[in-house]
Amino acid sequence: MENTKIYVMVNKENGARVECTEKFLPEWLARGFEVDSTRFGNLLENESSENGDK
């Protein structure tokens, strides 16, 4: 797995927090989330699995 830019997002209305890659950034912004910070690394294996297997 490569070193990926991860966006830490927060919804200020309800306090929910998520992490996503740039690919999904527009979708989270459309849902009312804002970028709180960024980091470089990997998402957890079960979060990035395409088929949902752990």
C-alpha cells in the first residue's frame, strides 16, 4: 500500500468525524463536512477493502 494523503473531516453540526482520500473528498464536502486536517499514511485495511472482507 502506498503513502496516501488522508483528509480528516468533521461535521460541525453533529461532531461526526471521518477520514477519506482525495477521491471521496467531494462527497463528504457535499454532506456538510469540512477538512479539519490532513496527514499522509494508509487507511486501515478493513476501511479500504473493496469487498468488505477483514
